[in-house]
Amino acid sequence: MDQAGGRGRTAVAAPAGGTARRIGAGAAAVAIAGAVASALGYLVPVLGARTLEASDLGALATVLAIAGIAAVPSMGLQIAVAVHRARQPGAGAQRAGWLTAAACTALVALLAPVAGPLLDVPATVILLLAVYTGAIVAAGRWLGELQGDERFLLLAVGMAVQAVGRYGGLSAGLLLDAGLTGSMLIGTATALLIPVALILLTRSSAGTSTGLGITARQVFTACSATLAMLVVSYADLLLARALLPAAASGAYAVGTVLTKGAIWAPQVVTVLALPRLAHGSRRALLVAVGLVTASGAVLVTASALAGGLAFGAAGGPDYAGLGRYAPVFAATGALYALVFVLVNAQVAAGSRWPSAPMWAGCVVLVAATTVVPHTFTAIMWCATGTALLVLVATALMPNVAGQRGLRPSPPSGTKVPESD
């Protein structure tokens, strides 16, 4: 259990009731923070559509897409640090955090001479985007420390800080009618405050770190798994855009809103379970899988009972007639939500290639959509089948924890949750 300062776990367990209340409060706070982040992220393009000219709006959408892809390492860094921190309370990740952020900043900056003319985005905006991305990625280190220490209330605050820093400045610039470059400048300045705020929140410093530092391989493994999850869950949307007529691809995009909702709705479960998964707790894995399965079952059932309402809420009344397909899209998301749990368990166990089934799934999906009829329903069922295959392949991956020295012994004076 957490000490008052949040560093490490004492040998004396807290009462079960207190633990349940703490976890429940943490779960609620993390869920609320996630909802706030999603709402703020949605606000930026809405404001852009109302304040920018069409050309600048397209550039803003491109910038947001690049930022979303480039910021994937932030989540990967958070997962890697959380796992490492759970195994070694107090272990430092300063070097890994700053190096990961610097690498992402440099990568986006190097794209400026090519991406600017190709995507019709001013080079100044791309360079601002590089700094903006680096600040967001750097946040993953502190969020990972809080998650690994099971300080979930502070983690929720940190998530809110990252969301406000990521989207607040951009929103303010658009509300002030500062234009694309001006809004990006304000957004970057605000994003640079994220690391400062998180340092104050976590009171982290190099002098208090103990244990072995995190390795580049650990960060790379978590980042690649996060990227693979993003790609495989969006692949059907991209294929539908490429293979279907405009109207059908638009309808398919509405369906994928239900898929994404089913994927991310139960992710708070994985956030809370990850520190215990890092200790090889089978009970934590079973509970997480059970809760995510229950969430998926509820969403699929609700989609079956009110599919027209679900499609209408996602895309408007014109799409309500497609409600009979809602359970299939929800089922695809529910399957990928389970994949996300198992992949996190593999990362926590030290698996070398947890992303392999997802990359293989991308190949299978592309191959399947080339041979089936290019219709709405064919691509939909290919996506669901791929999700099921990826889930089975991920579930069959061996757990290598404890076989290759991947689980370091805890420091003396700490108690590690037992594998059940």
C-alpha cells in the first residue's frame, strides 16, 4: 500500500475497506480526467471550424493529426515508466523521459522542410509543433511515476494538467482569433508549462531517485505496442476511406465512433491494473479482463437494443437507419479493449514483442479487404474478424516474466503483491 508520501509500499497492509475506497476514488478520478481530455481534444477542431478559413482549418487538422501520432510515445513512455516504477519503487526515469521527448521533437522538426510544402503547412507551424510535441511526450514520465506508485488521484490531476496544457492554449488562441500560427504559438507556450506543473505536482528530483534506471528497450517496447494498437484499431477506417464511395466511407466513419468508444470506455481498468500486472498478479489480470469483458458486453447489448439511437448520436439522424450494424462496431471495439489489457500485461511481464500480433493483424486486414467485395458490410466484418484473431493471438503469447531475469527483486523493506 502507498505510504503517505506515495513512495514505495510498506510491509503493513491497509484495511481492505480503505484500499477499496482508495481504488474506487482513483478510478473515478482517472475516468473523469480522461473524459475531460477527450472533451478538450474535441473542442479544438470545433473552434477551428468556426474561426479559421477553410485552408487554415485543413492545416489545423493536419497539425492535430501529426501531433496525435507523434505523441504516441508519451503513452508508451508512461506505460514503461509505470511498470518499471512498480517493480522498483523510487526508480528514476529522468534520462529516458527527456531523451524520448528530445527524439520526438527532433523528428518532427526534421520533417519541416518536407512536410511543410507537401501538406501545405507553414514551416513555422511545423517547428512550433515540434516543441509542442516534445512537451507532451515529456509528460509521460511523470504520469508513469504516479501510475507506478499507484497514486491515482494525483495521476488524474496530472492527466488533467496534460490535457489543459495540450489543448487549452490552442483553444484560447482560436477564441482570440489569433489565426493558425498565432494559435499554435499560444498552444506551444502553454504546452511548455506541462513539465513545470508536473514537476511541482510530483515533487520529483534526481536526488531522490533510487534503483536501476529504465532502459531504452523498455521504452521502445511500450511505445511500439502503443503505436501498433493505434494503427490496427484505425486501419479499417483508413481502408474504408480508400475503398468505399464517399457516402459509404462517411457512414463507416460514424460506425467507428462506436468502435472507439468501446475501446476507450474501460481503459481506466487497465490504468489501475498495470502496477499490479508488473508484479505478475494473475488476480489483477483476471479482474481486469473480467471488468473489460463486462463493459464490452454492456456496450454491445446496448448497441443491439438501441443501434439507431447510437448511430444517430454519433453521426446525426441521417445515419440512424444503420443502427443494425451498431453491435458489430461495438463488438470490434470491445475485442480491441481486451487486446489492450493483454498487451499491457505482456509489456508488464517483459515480453520482447507484445506488438507482433497487432502488426500481423494489420497485414491480415489489408489482405482480406483486397479479396472481399468493397462494401460497407464486408469491411466491417473483416475488421471484426481481425480483432478476434488479434485477441486470440495475443492471449496465446507466452508470459516470459520470471524466465529471463526480467523481474528484479524489490528493494528491502517493501512488500510486493503476491502472484495469485
